[in-house]
Amino acid sequence: MAQEYQIKGLSKLDLKSGEKCEVEVEGIENGKVLLANVNGQTHAMSPKCTHYGAPLKLGVLSPDGRITCAWHGACFNVASGDVEDAPALDPLAKFQIVEKDGGVYIKGDESTIKASRRAVNTKCKVQGQEKVVVVGGGSGAMGAVQALREQEFKGAITMISIEQSPPIDRTKLSKALMTDKSKLELRPQEWFKESSIETVSDEVTSVDFEKKSLSTKSGSSYPYTKLILATGGVPKLLPLPGFKELSNVFLLRSLPDAQAIVSAVGEKKGKKIVVVGSSFIGMEVGNCLAKENDVTVVGMESRPLERVMGAEAGEVFQNLVSKNGVKFHMNAGVEAAGPSKEDSKKVGSITLKDGTILPADLVILGTGVGPATGFLKDNKAVSLEKDGSLQVDEHFVVKGLKDVYAIGDIATFPYHGPGSNGSLTRIEHWNVAQNAGRAAAKAIVSPSSKSKVFIPVFWSAMGSQLRYCGNTPNGWDELVMQGEPKEGKFAAFYGKGDTVVAVASMMMDPIMSQSAELMRQGKMPGLAELRKGVDVRDIKLPGEIKM
């Protein structure tokens, strides 16, 4: 039951507009709240981001009433506590503020203050004839089904996924090789039951868009009134000798993939592990395994992630991961996988094109993913893009189809970030998929609603935490670095002409979140200003959206 608790050491509310601070709550052990003043009104709310628990006092407060986490870009509405942008699922708790008797108090119950979040109300009894079928079980699917219930959609919802469990936090697979399903689940199975969301473990094999029905591998069929396609990506296997035939060659996309890798490494460490591909997945899993094993990363570029991040940033990543014990063979091509001398059915080595032979107890491929749209390949009702994706509009409605949405890795959508002018692009980010799922849900519940602008955000773990916002659908031609790159502390600004189209940072929070807000509001400084040493953290955020 709600009661009043005094704020420790505060006699009056004196925060100025745009200011925030974390304060202690008397009478509750470790009880804290965040106070934030937006346009003259002070709000009290949970002090931690509901995603991974980052202190919101380190985040970015916008004049239009948003607070953005400094770590992974989760954004909340200050007035309501509601989630504005992924990857958070739970909203912040809000508390009434009372000034009296020379002190400041909040009204709330102890359990909510301690939880630092508000439980989302999605409980529902199905009514009416509407049937939304969601194909997929990842970030986009989770964002869609939760948003539908949050926005009081009362129709039936069925989520069909090839996964054997409810949606998990897939980002932890490559970054930490976490394999405990209970620690990975975004929501427990009970939540889906209470929310009247049917979960089906099956594979969709075809869709009849005219009859509004889909078929699965098990022989079942599911009618729909609205269809959301969120099938994600399929890891690419190298079409080279040995990779398909030999065991202990792993892809990493699902929980069973991670479990198989951990099992192959075993309790006896010191395994020789070759990671093919110096992409984010390859760098993350290599870094994760290097502490107790002999890890070698093979990459085609001169530096890891050079094509996406540039050679200068790539050198930083390589140095950081090298310090953790990872060895590198760059500018290298792979010729074949060879069998083990002890067991000819298992991989024993990787041969490079220059003749180098790398011993390998196991091999992990981080060689990219493609859109998981194979079940639509021969469907005459839909036209796939060259990369196998589906073109959608701002509401994620599939081009040429009615009542069908595509989100996440399979969607090519008009991007309206800086330097893009609505360029069609496909973005394989966790946050983008979840935001797209929320957008599709809103379009279903409120068809006349305006599409919402969001700036893509992603993060990576490569010896230090990398944060990135923006996107480069039209490429970038210049990079401005600030900070101390050699020490792994930097901000990298990627420009097309003078326009900053993307920002990456390490150990310089909240530069990424501040830049994302400046991009969203059309106030990001140009490369010319940044060359002069302008610190984006010192720029006052406007309250008006220009995008």
C-alpha cells in the first residue's frame, strides 16, 4: 500500500529545468528515486534503466520529456514512465511528490521503490474476431506482442517460432555465451499465458496471402486478420570444403548454438578455437572465450570491422581484444577446414589461402547473416529484394500486401536519420527490431497514427563496451575521432560530407545517447565543428523535433 517516504537531505525542490539527480529514500534500505525537472515540473521515478539496470542519472534528459539510458539507448517518458524506445520492456515507476514541513516526500509502496520498475499490465481475455499471427520469436516479435496488449488490443495473438523457448535476450549469447534459459528469457512462459498470447514451437513453411492463412512444418494451419513477419536472420555457413561435413564447426544464433559451443569447449580449458570472421559476433565470442582458451580470429579486412567502423576504430578493437589474449590473422582468406588426426569426423584445422594451417579443436563462424525468408522464396504474391528481405513502408507494412507487416532483420524500410532522406535500408540491430515491432503494433491498433522516428542504437562487448547510434545507408566518407583511442577511450563521428550520420563511443558516456537525441532533433553538429573539439555532451538539447 502506498505511503509517504521522505527524501533524505532535501528540504525543498530546487532542480532547474533540464536537471536531474538521484536521491535516497528514508526508511527503505537502498531505496532511491530519480528526480528530473522538465519544463519547470519535477518528476520522481525509478532511478535505474529497466533493461540492464544502468543509473539513469548518467543518462540524457530531453526538454520534450524523454530520458535516455547512457548504456544501450533505452528511452522512457518522464511524465508517465512508459517505454519510448527499446531495448527496455518494463516501464519506470512514477511517484507523486509532496513538499511539506520543510521536507520533500514521495508517495509509493516499498516493493515498487525497491523494484525500480513498474509491472506492465498486459493481462487480457480474448474478445472479437481479430487474429494477429506473429511469425518469429526474437526481439521484434517480443516488441510486437507486448505492445499489442499494452495498447489494449483484445483480439487473439499467436506467436509461431522455431525456437523451443519464449523469446530470449539473444545479445547475451555472443557477448557472454550465457546458456541458462531462465536468465535469458525476456518474459517467462507464464507471462504469455496471462497475456493470452499463444506460443507455438513450429516452422512456417508457406503463406497464402489471399486466403490469409499460413502453414507449418507440422502440418498445422493458422488463419490471420493481421500478419507480422519477424523471422530474423539465418547465419551463413561457408561454402568451402570441410565446413559442412565436419563436426565442431559452429554457427551462433540460437540458445542451442551457444549450448553446443560451451559443451564443445568443456570444463577442461585451453582449447584451440578458430573464429572465422572479424564481425561483431566473431569479435564478441572470441573475446568471451579467450580468457581460458587459445583463440585466433581470422578476418578478410586489414582491421576488424573496418568496412563498418573504419581502420582507426578497428585498430582500437583489435588492440583491446588482443590484450585479452586473442590472436589475429587479418587480410586472410579461408581455403578449407581439415579433419582432426584423432577423429576424422571432427574439425582439426583451418587452412588459409596463403597456406597457413591453424590447429583447431573447434571453429566458430561469424560470417554474417541473411534474411530468414526462405519460406517466401517461391511465393508469387510477394517480391523479395535482392538480399532476400521485404520492402516495407514507415509503418512496416509490406509493399504490395494488405495487413502484412515485416520487422527486424528481414525488413528493408525507409530510414529517416541524418543524411538518409528516407533511403531504403535494412538494419540488423536488436533495438531496431524491437522498435519496429512496437511500431507495427501501433499501426494495427491505430491505423491512422503517425509513424514514429527512432535513431538506431546498438552495443557490443570487445574488451570494453562499444556504443553506436545512427546508420550509414549511403556510406560515410570521413571520420573524426575525439578522446584517447590508444587507451580505448574515444568517440568516433562518421560523416557524409559535413553531416554526422553515425557515432560510436567507448568509455565516454553519454556521448552515444546524447548524439542519438541530437540526431533525432536535427541538431547534431557537423564534422567541421567536431574537428574544432566541440563536445556533444555540452550541447543543450532543444525541445522541438526537426526530423
